[in-house]
Amino acid sequence: MFTVINKPAISLTEKALDKVREIRDSQGQPEAGLRIYVAGGGCSGYKYGMALDTPGADDEIYEFGDLKVIVDAMSFPYLSGANVDYVEDDLLGQGFKVENPNAVSTCGCGQSFKAE
């Protein structure tokens, strides 16, 4: 059984939520949520990942209106307190940006980080 949490430990800006809804709807997956996870790799040790998915038994679920955000138990400590935004930059292009208070350093592209 998964857990629904009403006070998120992770937040998304309205721009990020709108972009996820746009992607979800364009892919014909209206019931899917956004899974945000941390995996080993990247130039700083850990990297962020995001995918449309459905919740599993050990997942934390955060509800943002009609959108669910899913975080697995292993990733939760690394993502607690993080804020996800969607940015459009002339130099770096467009994409999701994670501001993570648990990161002690990040790589130049912002897609990987080092934790204590």
C-alpha cells in the first residue's frame, strides 16, 4: 500500500507542474504521476531522474491538484526540501531544474550533485 502525503517534502513551481501536465497529456497517460528519483552517476556522484509512472508499495505520493508526484524511499532523503522548476534559457535550453538543499555541490549543468 502506498502513502499519500498532503504536506509535500518536495515542491514544484506552477511552471513545472504545467509542463508535467502538458507532457503527461500529450503522451496519453492521464493517470500517470511524475516520478522524481536519485540514481548514482553523473559528474558529481548522484543524478536526478524523472519519468511518468504509477506508484509502488514503498513510494511517497504528493498531490498537486490533479498531478501526483512520486518519490521512492531510497531517493526521499536526498530530495526532501527540494524545489523543482521548469526553466527556459537561451544558453542552456529548456528543462527541469532541481534546487536541492541536500546538495553540498552540483555540476555545471545542474543535473547531478554531491551529498554529504
